[in-house]
Amino acid sequence: MKTFEYTIKDELGIHARPAGILVKAIAKKTSDIKIKKAGDTREVNAKSIMGMMSLALLNGEEILVDAEGADEAEAVAAIEEFLVS
């Protein structure tokens, strides 16, 4: 399992447009990819636009990304690249 922690720096958070771009970037990954807010027990499938939107991720919130599967390293790297750039 690969894990990545990130504090959202985008002023608008992760709203519909960036969530859609992120989902599209990882859609073909075979790993199980979950995202949750730090301190929250609810986690969502990162490949689901509705799941991502339900988190209502705002600027300054910390998220935890977990990927497990054959391409977990590539999946986490793709998410990290998306969030950091």
C-alpha cells in the first residue's frame, strides 16, 4: 500500500473542475485508490467524481490518499503530481 498526505493549497479547494480532472487522470489505474480528510472516518473512491465532490475539500484541509494494487506507486505519483502542480 502506498500513502500520500497533502494539504490543499488551491484557494478554491478541490471543486468540480479539478475533481473531474483528477478522476480522469487516475481512471485507468487498476489500484484501489481512496481519499479522505484527515480526522474523518469517511473515505471515498478517488475514481468517483461524486465521491470526490462529497468530501467538499477546502483550502487548508489535509487529505490522505491510499492506493493498493499493481500500479499503486504510479497512482499515488499521478495524484501527487496533480495536486502539487
